[in-house]
Amino acid sequence: MAKMIVTDLDDTLLRTDKTISQYTIEIIKKVRDKGIKFIFATARGGSTENLIPWDLFNGYVLMNGAKAYIDNMLVYDKTIPATIYIPLLQNLSSNGLKVAAEINGVHHANFNVKEKWKYIDNFIVTDYRDIEDGADKLYAIIENKLQVNLINSILPAEVYLNLSRDNLAMIMHKEAKKINGILEIAKKFNIEKDDIIAFGDDINDKEMLLGCGTSVAMGNAIGDIRSIASFICDRNDNDGVAKWLQENILNQQEE
């Protein structure tokens, strides 16, 4: 029997228009009523508050694992020191890349972030000379393959690069991974990894899916994710997560 459910947000729990259906909300509540913990793990930071009610979950992992929380209490923190990321972003900026550092929910970028993502208002255009705080996440907008080669050629050893299918390069602390934050939350709840069911769709969900007891790929997931999953559920726009949980968790317990 599952003791914890963890799900990605974009193109997984959320529909393509970034909404969550009332049906899915009700299924999450019913799963939690069974005593099963329910958390989400996302590459997003503070922007999730505008998309989904955090109080619907027992915990959450933000920025691909840079930070993990239980009931708003920080339990895992892997930020990137300014001495490491500032020279990197300045170098990439001088080579024409659009880059940003997300620090405590604020995007410190060399471009107008709102032109890329209309829902983001909390950004500051900067050249990074006056920043001292550690960054939760770095990212670059990839416009051609040569830019990926450039990032890899100068990437510090303390961080790693993760490419998403929407041409976004995310740069994280080497220990900031979804699975690490998930397992830290599970440890606090005294839950073994074999008792966790994970849902995902993209490459940054791979370690999460491989590291949990049961893995479920979305019907809209990329091929690499579908190939490693224990199960395939319906697409995100068809409430795939909620349908799978109703059929395999809620209905099974009622029989």
C-alpha cells in the first residue's frame, strides 16, 4: 500500500493551461483522508503559489530539489553560492544568453522575464555586480545548440545542467535534485522509498521516478520517461494523475 504520493506539476498534475481541475482537487483530498501523504515536486519556485493551493499538500519540493518543505517548514536546502554563479551568469550574459538566478522567489535576470512568462512579476533586471545571496536555481533560455555547448564548457563542478523540452536550461546545486528533497520529506514522515508513488512527464523527473517504489508516466510524457515507468496513465489534460489514483488507490481500497 502506498504511503506517499509525489507528483510533478507542469504537464503532469496541472493541465496545459496551468489550471488544476476540481475533480483532481477532490481526489487529492480523498487520498489524504486515507492517511496517505501527498506532495508535489517541481522545477518552479514561488510561482507555484499562483497556480495551486499549497495547503492541499503535506509538503513540496521546489526548484528541482533546491528546497523541500513540510507544512511550510524548510527541511532541505541546497542553494548555489554567489561566488560560484555570478561569474557563470556574467560570462553567459556576455555571450548573448538570456539568464537568471532565482533567489527567494525573485528572478534576477539580464532580460525582461515578463516578456517570456506573463505571470511572473517578481523580477529584477541586473548585471549581477551587486548580488551576494545564494541562488536557489539558475536558468538560461536556449535558442540554439551551441549555447548548450557553451554552458557545459564553463559549468562549475559544484552544479549540474538539466535541459527541459521547452528549451530551458536549469542549473542547480549538484545535490539539489527532486529525489533528494522527496526522500528527505519521506524520512521525516518515516516512509520508505518503496512506499512512494511518483508521477512525471519530463527529463527532470527521471531520477524521481527511478528513485521511488512505483513510477507513473503521463500519457503526454516524453519517450525516455515513458520507457522507465512502471505504469502509464492518461494525459495531463484528461486528469491522468487523479484518474490513476482513483482506479488504483481509492477504488482498490474500497473493494
